[in-house]
Amino acid sequence: MSKVLIIGAGGVGSVVAHKCAQVPEVFSDICLASRTVSKCEDIAAQIKRPIRTEQVDADNVPQLVALIRDFKPELVINVALPYQDLHIMDACLETGVDYLDTANYEPPDEAKFCYKWQWDYQQRFKEKGIMALLGSGFDPGVTNVFTAWARKKHFDEIHTLDIIDCNAGDHGQPFATNFNPEINIREVTQRGKFYENGQWRETDPLSVCKTFDFPEGIGPKKIYLLYHEELESIVTHMPEIKKGRFWMTFSDNYLNHLNVLQGIGMTSIEPINYQGQEIIPLQFLKAVLPDPGSLGPLTKGRTCIGCLIKGTKDGKDKSYYIYNICDHEECYREVKSQAVSYTTGVPAMIGAMMMLTGKWRGEGVFNMEQFDPEPFMEKLNIHGLPWVEYDGDLSGIDL
């Protein structure tokens, strides 16, 4: 049994706290900490077993260090903002405690994300004898594990990887994002990027659109090519891959609103002066949009996230599709959150379980696909994210 410190009390932090509390044989003591302690207290009140709550500023390394030394966790689960990853990693280094997150570092002043900043911690974590597990959400996270599972069980070589993320839910709001608006809009409005034959190729934002027929009655949806961080780590650790892409669905309504907001400068991260005060337009927009946490009781429908993989097995071409479908209303009934938070929070808990039970261990900084996928895949089926494999004829699907 182990103590775990969860930093961040948004939608994902709430799911992580609920799911850790469901496994007392692994997570014996839980502390949930955030800049706004009342959010932690609201979540704690929903959970049947007692958990500790604390106030902490995740940008303040001395505060983080003091809390870690007081609570003495075996692992810190970071579900705060991506801007805060390095501060929390610094605190873990100073205290000698393992680290896990769900999204890679982003600098606040640049809409860019890559693993270099965190991979640069490799030697320091190794010398300290501690472990960092990066990107233990769904995408990144489960999609990395799906790819490793396919490589282990179904392919001799993977040549093409398409990660396809569909949120077919409806929250009934004119415009809202299903996770932190600032992070979501930065991700969507930056240039697209995909990997092909050893090179990264860029596209204009949302300029590449296809149609994909999603399974189990979800049906055909428009998917748009984006850049997503798991591509960087997967092609690094599986250099046989010739092409890697990431796709996501967006409704016409979402894109129309986003185009207007972008056109009038509301998605900018460049500071402006307003009545003598410096503000960042995107942060102001975040403040007026619905809190993603408020969408849980409103959202209906399902998500479908999976990997379409092509390669070879026993000298023959092979196509394979693996996916999870998650129901928004079922998630809300279980943990008071919609499926986008649920599909990120459950894998964070399972990644923590892998580390604390010794299934995945190492000294240094690691991505999900570097470990044996089997124990993680087993726990997905047990803890709310069952997966489905289809390895029939997919050769006619051309993305």
C-alpha cells in the first residue's frame, strides 16, 4: 500500500481521486492538492473514504517541496496545467519522489509542446534513483500502450499509425471545451504536423480533413489532422514506423465559433493592455467560457478513441484497429465527470498502479510504450475503459 499526492483539482484530478479511492489495496492514503483548496474539498466530499486536501501553488517549488515532505508520498500524480510540469518535476527531484503526468510540458508564452524539456531530466532522475512516467492519460497514454500491444501481439513491423479521437458527445452549450479551454484552443489552433519517412511535415491548422466511419453506431464523422505529443515518443521508440498521424473530430458548430474567436484575436496568447492592465486574450476567453467541470451533468453521447495500424505479420500485409468507447452519462454516474476527463483520469490511476506495484519500474524518464503493455491492458478492462480489437479487412480504409 502506498501514499499518493494528486496535484490538480480540475475534471481529471477529480477522476483520479475517485479512481484511486476505489483501489485502497494500492492507494492507502490520498492527498489532493490545488491552488484552490475548496475545489479539493468539494471532490473529497463526493468520495466515500476520507482523503486529505491541501492548498498548494504548483508554480511554487518550495511550496511543493514542503507539501511532499509533510505528506511523504511514494508518488506524485501531476494533473495540473502542462505549464507546471517542470516545477513539479523539480520538486520531485528535490524530495526523491516518483513522478507521473498526463500531458507534456508547454511553455506559457509559446503554443508549442514537445518532450525535449522533460526528456532533458533523464540523467537527473536516473542519478536520483527515481522514475518519471510521462503522458499517462488516454492520448497520450493509452494510445501509446495500444501501439505497444499491437507491436507485441499482432505485428512484426508497424509501418503506419493513425491515432483517431472522436468525441461524439453533446453538452448543449453554444461553445465550450471538454477540457481546459486554454490548453484545448492552443492545441487546436497551432499548425498540424505528422511524421513521414523520417521527417516531420507541417500543415496549416485544421486544413486536412477526412471522414472516418466510427464503430458501434457512432457512424461517419469528419476528422482533422492535428499534431499530438505521443507521435513524437512513439516514432522515437519504434523507428520502424514510416508514417504517424493524429486525427480528432470537431463539429461544424465548434469550428465556426473557433474561427470567429480566432479572427477577432480572442485566441491570442500575446499580452495586450486593457485599461492599464496587461491581459492575455486566451486566458480572458477561458474565464468567460463554461468550466469543463460543469459539463458533466449536461453531456450525453460517447467518445471513441483508438489506433488504426498497418504493417506486416509473417511476411504478409496486415491491418488492425483497436479502440475504446466511453459513455458520458455512465462516467458521470460513477465519478461525477464526463468521459473526456474520465478517459484521461483512469489511465493516470492505472499508470500510478503500474509504478507502485512494481509492474513498471525504472530509473529516469519514460514514456508509456517503453514498458510491457500487458498488465496495463488488463487493468483497462477492469477499471472502466474496456478495449475492442478488430483485425478484419481494413485495407480499403485510406486516410
